[in-house]
Amino acid sequence: MNDTLAPSARNDGDALASAVAKVKRHVLPLFVIMFIVNYLDRVNIGFVRPHLESDLGISAAAFGFGAGLFFIGYALFEVPSNMLLQKVGARLWLTRIMFTWGLVATAMAFVQNETQFYVLRFLLGVAEAGFFPGVIYYFTRWLPAAERGKAIAIFLSGSAVASLISGPLAGALMQIQGLGLHGWQWMLFIEGMASVALCFFVFFWLDSNPQDAAWLSPAEQAALVATIDREQQAREAMGTVRTSAWSLLKDRQILLFCLIYFCIQLTIYAATFWLPSIIKRMGDLSDLQVGFFNSIPWLISILAMYAFAAGSARWKYQQAWVAGALIVAAIGMFMSTTGGPVFAFVAVCFAAIGFKSASSLFWPIPQGYLDARIAAAVIALINSIGNLGGFVAPTTFGLLEQQTGSIQGGLYGLAVTSVLAAIAIFFVRTRPKGADFDALQTASGLRHTH
């Protein structure tokens, strides 16, 4: 019997391995590019703050509030957007998300006052809502559980790459003049239209389900679908499935995930929106020079993310790695308050090692805890509540600078919240209560008994 089944098992295994490799080659590069363009349109406003103040009279407090309004729109519409994605299909909905955010980002080039700035930032959040959890959901329908973590790590690298190139790119585009537009307007216009152009390629390149993918053979389609279905059946057999995403709000673990991610995002977006202003204080620098300096912390963070990921893969205690990264972020943010602008910049470079690594190390923890059927909605919930840090941080920093002329109090606050998150991470579970992970792997075909 075993001799008869062995060739079939090997063929299924070969088909699955081939399918996974094709999925990674086909969709991962596109998702990384989409994330880069998405991130550029979200954060490029940080580079034009001095110009908004000088050309339009938008104050520091108004800028901080407007920058943060993006995340209110994002939080309000992320869960509904992700549920619609599951109904209409990833191909159509991800294309829609990209098209609308590109249009709004382009319109940002023509704002004339604070009210228009507020409205467009809010609408940009509404348009982008659902993109990140939508991609995560896409992975749950296209990749076995053992492969999703690697795919998400590659996908998340898009934000690090975007952070790296955003400064030099913005600085270069702001050198463009003509047709009655300032350089900062050209930068916003060009980066927004890049998203609009890319969405048409997305529509023709993506498929919603493995069964629709002409670039997979029938055997590869069957092996991929069967494996993902077996994984879900194994989870159901262990009784780890809950009926709805909303019922999980009663789960303290989910609320804890939201709190921890909120703390991480506070620091990330404070640095993202205010770092160009910190750099400006280092001397009489041009937009292009500010852009190149801005890329340094993110370059360091990319190297650190891979170092932390390699370490966590070798010495498997995910909570400890996240906590360690958060402590590094806390130390960097605290040290940034103790010296001049140059020392503050160096300290933020050190903090970036921590807060970007913590962000990438965090997601495998809720992924391991959640059931596949409601994972997308709950990840959307964690992401939307966590991303409210993107509203709180710039709004608070803007008010502090306008009222006190300094953001030092905000930096102290970021250090404290990072320490609290480092403590909280040890109270989360990495697997569903009562789940036998080895049994799950065996039942899903990821581990073979001999």
C-alpha cells in the first residue's frame, strides 16, 4: 500500500512546491511594488510641510492634524473594505483601491487651504483602506501556512524600500518647475499618477483564486487548493474556529494585539512625518539633501529587519525578539531628546532599528493565533486600530511644536509607550488556546509521518 501511494504523494508534493514557487514569482514582486507606491502616496506629505506653510499658510498643528486624518478614514473603512474584497474578489477590489487612492493623491497637488488639505487626507485614508489586510487575505487563499510568513516578510519589505527611496525621490521631483506649479505640487502629482497607471496592470495581472490562474497547471491548482482546504479542516477539527470577527473582540488577546500594534505605529509615523523637519534643523539643506538624509535611518532599518528576522528564525521566541526591538526603539527615542539636531538624527537612526524590526516581527504572532477564515477581518481590525497611531502621533507632535516650539515631550511619550508594548508582548499567545500545532501540521500535510 505504501509503495503504491508513495509516487502519488511525491507527485502531489512536487505539484504543490511548483505551485508555491510560481505564486511567489507571479504575485510577490507586484505586491511589493504596489506597497512601495502606496507608502509613497501616504507619507510624501511629510516632505512638503515647509512648502505648505510658506505657500498656503498651513501651520504645524494643522499639518499634524491633516497628516493624521488619513488614519481616521483608514480605520473607519478598513474592515468594510476587506469584507467587500472577499465578496467581489481580490483582483477587482485591489484594483479599485489603487485607482481611487491614486486619484486622491494626485488631487493633493492642488490643495489651496487647510480645509481642502483635511478633506483630501481623510479621503486618501478611505481610498487606501483594505489594501494591507487585503493582501494578507490574498496570501491565505494562495499559499500554505508554512509559506505565508516568508511571503509577508517580503511584502513588508516594500515599506522599508519605500521609506528608503521616498526622500531622494521626493527631493528630485521637487526640483521640477513649470506650468504654474511649484516643485512640491509636481512631486505629489507625479507620485499620485504613478498609482493610477499601475492599477491597470494590476487588473490584468492578478487572479482572485488559484482556480482562475492560467499560469498554474491543473495539477498545481488542485494541489494548492487541497492543501489550503486541509489546513482549514484541521483547524476546524481542533475546535479553534470562531464564528465571526466581531466575536473575537471579546478575546483579550485580540485587544492586546491592537494595543501593541498601536504603540509600534505611534513611533513609526512620528518618525515618518517629523523626520524631515528634524533634518531641516541640522543646517541650511536643500529639499534634495533632506531627502538623502531621510533615507539613512530607513536603510539602516532594512538591514536590521533582516538581521532580526534571521535571529528569530534561529532562536525561536518571537515575543522576546519583538520586546527587544521595542526596547531599542525606546532607547533611541529617549536619546534623541538629549542633544542637538545632529545627535537627535543619529538617535532616530538607532530607534529605526527597533521600531521597523518590531513591526515586521509582530505579525507572525497574531497570524499564528487566528483561524484562517476570520484572519483577514481580524488582521484588518488590528491594522486599523493600530494605525490610529498614525493619527495620534503627528497630531500630538504638531500641537506640541505650535504650543511649545519643541517636540521633546512627544519623544518622551514614544519612549514610554515602546517600553509598555515590550512588556505587553509577553502576555500574548502565539497559538490558539488548546491547539496542537504539530497535529495541525500533520493534518494539513505539512508534516509527514513515517
